[in-house]
Amino acid sequence: MTADRITIQILPAELCERALPDLVTLLLDAVASGASVGFLASLDEASAEAWWRETIAEIAQGRRTIVVARERCRIVGTVHLSYSWKPNARHRAEVQKLMVLRRMRRRGLARRLMAAAEEEALKAGRLLLMLDTETASPARDFYAAQAWIEMGVVPGHAARPTGELSATTFFYKLLRERDAR
């Protein structure tokens, strides 16, 4: 998929090592912008790289897929599908780490990344997607606008990058409702 020099694609495990500098920059940018993506503001480059290396291992094992947005050759956004491998849950995946560089926001990249992730989930036989996001963030409204169904809010569920506890909203989306019932 291409528009405005932006390409949305799956990042295969064998290309992750080469993409590591862009991935580290993206994660550091997201945390610096205050995004609640599982890290505190003290995240440094070495820790971000270590996390990405663990994530790359999950990709190589088939436990995770990463969809990336590229501007020319640089990665400017990602979203992850984390697959459940429990025998009773192989029909679902968790959407994680929707991140877009601050300089690239408000251009529809998040929407395009999510659409590609949903398409990839269907290809992988995943009919139910789940995600969570900080309740007070703009992401909550974004997911609702993308037809995600709010399940509920858990107060004090996760720490923001500042360390302050904040509420988390949980969402789900059935990709093929009749098959998931």
C-alpha cells in the first residue's frame, strides 16, 4: 500500500536487524511524547534496543507480526500483532505498540497501520483482536472511531512515562463476527 511516499508493509524477521536504529528511534520518540506504551521516561537507547531485540526474537518464532510504515527507507510507524498460542485462544491476537513518529502524525498513518494489521490478523486466522490504551489519551477516541468496542476501564492499571498511574480502557474488535460466535 502506498500513498504520499509512505509504504505500509510487514517487517520480516530477517530485515529487523537492519531496521533496529529506526525502531529504537521510534520507541524513544513515542515515550518522549508521553505515549503509554509500556515504558517510563527514563527509557534509554540501550534498553530500547534490548526490548526490540526480544521483540525480534518473537517475530522469528512466529509469535508476533510487526506492520511498519516507511517513508522512503525509514520506519516512521509500527503496530504489532501478538498472537495467543493457548489451545483455546488461537483465534485471537492482541494489538500492541501503535506508534507513529511525532513529525509524521495527523497524516492517517495510524489508521493505515491498523487496517493493515487487521488484514494480516485475518490472514493468520485471527478473528478477534483486543487492545488496551490509556483512557485519557487521544488513542481512546481514535480506536472508538475505528469501530473498536470498548469493554471497560480499569483505574490505575498502568504507569504513564512520568510514573503516574492512569486508567486503561480495554477494547475488542471482531473481524468476522459470524465466525467468532
